[in-house]
Amino acid sequence: MTEIKDKSIEQFLDELAGKQATPGGGSAAAVMGAQAAALVSMVCNLTIGKPKYAAVEADMQALLAEAEALRETLTGMIKADVDVFDKLMACYGLPKASDEEKALRGAKIQLVLREATEVPLACAKACAKAVALSRVAAEKGNLGVISDAGVAVMAAYAGLKSAALNVHINAGSLKDRVFAEAKLAELDKVLSGAETETAAIYQIVQDKL
């Protein structure tokens, strides 16, 4: 079966719009983050080697390496979201005729819900990193493509907030409230200051246009 990342944009959007539950918002969030990382890379690639930007050459080389590694991570998360959701749906489809079956089904659902909370949390963290990388691109990148650094930070922030919704919906179904609250606390740390930082980076870009 062809992975989402290997399909055309049109195919992905058709599947996103379709009657199947996957791909859904979690995969879309990962795509947003991956797009952000790719745009940071583009700003780097169009800055590196330009005599005018020789003073930031090393910084942009380092940023490019980080952005490309992050893009790979987020691209992998597109499939991770589909996989965990499909696992969860399979658990909900388990038999529940007897008390024993109900107990086994419930235990398996709770186990996968933990993973379904962790996957979007990891995506949120990756998108938050994309926000941070966007700042460097905005501060040091080629002015000819500086608007793309702004698009990068907005895509990263959209991915972050979108992934956060999936953390909340899955954590809300967990019976292990200690685990759930710990993950929500992690998410709060990731979200803390993200909106302000995104607005600041956007303003940096706007001021350079």
C-alpha cells in the first residue's frame, strides 16, 4: 500500500475529504509542520552561497541540517497518526458479548489511547521546534524570500495547535488520569509562549517586507 507521503497532493486531499476517518486532522497537522520545515530549508538554500549573506553562512548551513532532519521526522508522523488511529478503531471493533470480552476490549482500547495521546504530542513538540527554526530563518535569511519564513512560522503554529487538539481528545478518554494529566502538562509547556513567539516572528518578517 502506498504511503501518504508518496502520494500526490491531490490524492492526499481527496483522501482527507473522503468518508474514511484516516487520514484526518492528525496527519494534516504533521503535513503543516513538515511544510514549515521545508520552507525553512528553502530560505536556507536561497541564502547559502550568496556573498551578501556570507556572515550568516555557517548559521544557515546549521539551520538547514536541523530543518531537514525535522522535515523527515514530521513526514514520518503523517503515517504514525494514521497507524495509531487505525489501531484504535480496530480495538473498538473487538467483540463485547461477554464480560470477559468487554474487559479485554476495554484494556486494549486504553492501551492504544495512551499511544494515541503520545503521537500527536510528539507532533506538537516537532511543530514547536519548527516555530523556533522559523525565527532564525526570519532573522538571518535572504530578504528576497523572507516572506517564506513568515509562511513557515504560521504553518508550524497551525500544526502545533492542531496536534494539541488531538492530544486533548485522546487524553480525555483515558482512565489513567495520572498519565493523561502528565501528558497534558507536557503539552501546556510546549504551547506556553508559542502564540506570542509566532506573532513576534511574523512581525519580524513583516517589518522586512
